[in-house]
Amino acid sequence: MTHHDHQEIVLIVEDDVETAKALAELLSLESFDSIIVENGQEAMAMLRTGRRPCLILLDIMMPGMDGWELRDAVLSDPGLSTIPIVLVTADTAAFGKAATLSVPIIRKPVDAGQLLDEVRRFC
Amino acid sequence: LSRAYKSKTSSPCLRAEASPDLSLTTNTAAVATRQERPGDEAFRLLVESVKDYAIFMLDPAGVVTTWNRGAERLKGYRPVEIIGKHFSTFYPDDEVAAGKPDRELEIASAEGRYEEEGWRVRKDGSLFWASVIITAVYDQDATLRGFAKVTRDLTERRRAEQERIELAHAQEAIRVRDEFLSIASHELRTPLNALLLHASALEILLRRVFANQADANGLFDKAVNIGKQGRRLEELIGKLLDVSRLSTGRLSVTPQLVDLVKILEDVIATYLPEAERSGCVVRLSAPPSVRGFWDPLRLGQVVTNLLSNALKFGRRNPIDIAVQVDGNTVQIAVRDRGIGIAPEEQLRIFQRFERGMSPASYGGLGLGLYIVERLAQAHGGSVRVESIVGEGSTFTVELPIVADAGERIANLSTVPEP
């Protein structure tokens, strides 16, 4: 993405590339830049390069390291633990857990208004 | 016993006549001819009295020479009826024709014993599943004297085993189907999510590009409708996933302190456009607030399913949603004035994939009420319907009002502890 109205960047962690691109395009309409990674390991690798996103949009159901595991990894890294995370999932079972942990969560199919509101809150 | 075995050449009929009241283990003629040791009599009585096993002797040619009480009970013959007959009488005709009884004796004499489970025939012609052991009996000179045959009736055990196997197969089939349903709904949802995001982006772009053009409203509507229909599709797929979770017990219910009236108001608000389209007015009559521990998402799903049904079948008449607190329970009644449900349909509609109406006249998968009932039950509640054909239906969900979260969360939630 090549918009520069916002200094900051959103990290999209989503194993379905088409969904990730559609999210990024929607964000770009409001001039938010984003970086797409397809799994938890790639996300950690990106985060450790030192580029700090204003927000992580995190899918939960991913092969390998899932969204919860990535969240744990981010939280246990002192350099990363303050990066805000918003979960994005169709898995209704995740909603209860998200509520008990007070993690913001967006339900798939994503409501564009709700998504943009969350992003504006942090970026 | 020597004489009994030597007599194998004598006619079976004569043998039976010679010992008309043979309810004994050993042939009375044989017993009479020799000195009986004290142990022999005890052993004879022991074998004779065994009721759960058929224990009897065959001569080397396979002719029955003794018969105990267990044999009588199992196979139905009295001693006089069977002693002197060939043991192939106990086998089904096709096995006799195939030479199975003789083959078994051959194996027993060659290897010392023969063991199997198989069908055997009672006197009355009925079959039972038998465990059979045939042991060859030799004398001191290693001459074959005959065979000891022990038979057990395992029909019940076999039936129970068959049932267990069938049950396991059925459960496996259900598991495979639900797993398929779960994977299929996930796979179907994934491109749909991308599609809906594109529809949202399209709508935003169109509004931006054609911001001040009055004749562009049709374009906005198209984008909005793509999104709307996509969401409908998504909802149906979500129901499939929920059903597969319900039946595999993976659907989680996570109660938290919520205001039921607020949830109802939220759901009704999201259904206002649809209500407008279907020409129904939705009215809510409720106390200002009813607070308790319920899963807000699941409660919303219950109300959503009932309300969307009411809109679907409501025939443009008003829909009333009433909330009533009665002691420790709350009732949510959704009443339509639509087509109604015939009495014989009223139980069926809560089953999976069942619908009151033919699929041709009304859309849907027939999962909504099934989900409603299971979710109500997961909250310790219930759902019932009262309906008159042509006048409408009232679905009433009754839920316990739980003031304390602790135990309920522990019992119902399948969400692991963080």
C-alpha cells in the first residue's frame, strides 16, 4: 500500500490472501497503509524487524501458530507487548474468550464501518 | 466307558431304546458294566447338573452318546430324542451339505481340538450363536474313543456386540458428516468474507465518486444489496457450522451479566429494514431491564432466529415480542399472526433440517428452531410453540434468571481458561 496520509501502518495477519487483500484495500480507502502476513511466524518475523505497527488485525483460525498463540507471543515480548491487537474472526467460540480477556474483536463477515472505527481508534 | 465307544457300529435307534431315560452324562450301559469309583459318580453328577453349558460326548463317527441338562436346555432335545443321532442335526442345512460337521471332527482328531463360533440349530428349528469346543478323547492305547463337545449359547452376547458395532458405525458416520459440515462451512465462508469486504469497498468508492449525483442512488443500492445478500448467505453457512458444533458438543455458551431487554432491542434494530421489506411491524413489550447471566451472542441468536421466522411467515401482520419475568425465570414470547403451524408439525419443526413448510414456498435450511432449542437448553431453559393454522404462532423461550455466574460458566462453557 502506498498511502502516506497516516504515518503508521496496520499489520494484517490473515491466512486467506484474498480476505487479507480485501481488508487492505478497504483500509486504503481511508488512507491507512497496511502490511499483510499469512501466519503467526511471519508476523513475529515482521515485528522483530523493528517496524512497529499501530495495530495488529489478527485472524484467529490459522494453520501453525494461531491467533491466540501469536497474541501470547506478542504479549510476552517486552518490546511488542504494548501494540494494540484487534481480533477478526468468524469463530463464535472465540467471542466468549475475547470478552473475558477484554480483547477487542470484530466478527466476520467484517462490517466496514466497525473495522474502520477500530483502526481509527488506534492509528 | 469303553463299551459305549465300542458300540459305534450299533444302530442309533437301538442305542436310544437301550437307554430310554438317559439324562446322564455317561451311557448307563457303560456305567453298569464296570466298577464305579466314587470320583466318577461325582464327576457324572457335576457334568449332568451344569445348565449353562451343553456338555456331551460323540462317538468317533459323530453320534451323540451322552447328554447333560445344559444340552437339553440349550438345544431343546430330551436325552431320548437325541442320543444315537448324528451331531450334524445341530448344524444348519447348508453347512451339513458342505460337510462342515465331519470336517470339524477331522480337525479335532488330527489336532486334538476344534474351536469355533457359529450358528447352530435348536430342536424347534431356531438358530442360536454358539461357541463350540470339540475335544478328541483317546484311550491309553491312543485309540480315538470319541469327542467331548462343549457348547455355549452366545446369541445375547453376539447381539449386544452387533449393536455396539452398529452404534459405533452410526456415531462415526455422524462424526464424519459433522466434520464435513464444519470444514465445508469454513471453506464457503472464506471467499464470502473477501467478497463482502469488496462489496463494502465498492459502496464506499461509489458514494465517493458519485457523491453529488442524484441519479447514482441506484448504483449505491446495488452495492448495498450485494452486501445484504452476501450476509444472508453467510448467516446460512454460519447456521450449518453451529449445527455441526451443536451435535459434536463443541458449541460454547459463555454467560456474562447482560441485559436481556437491551439484547432484544439490538436484534430488533438490526431487523428493522427487513421488517419494513416484509411489511411487518415489530412491537416490543418488556420491563425496562432484565439482567442475568446469559451468553449475549447465543441469546441474540435465539431471538434472531425466532424473529426472522416470524418475519418470514408473518404475512405482513404485526409481530409482538413480549418479555415477562416470573420469579426466577424470564419468558420471551415472539408472536406472529401468519400462516400458523399444524399440530402434527409442531414437534417436528424443532428437529434438524425439518421445516413446517415445503422448501419451494419458503427459503431456509430448517435449522433455525433446532438451534433455538439447543441454545435454550444450553442455558438451562426451553422453548415451546403454540399455534393455530391460519391465525399465527407464538414461540416462547423460557430461561432461568441466574444471578451468579460462577457455577453456570463452569458447567456450560467449553472455552478454555485463559
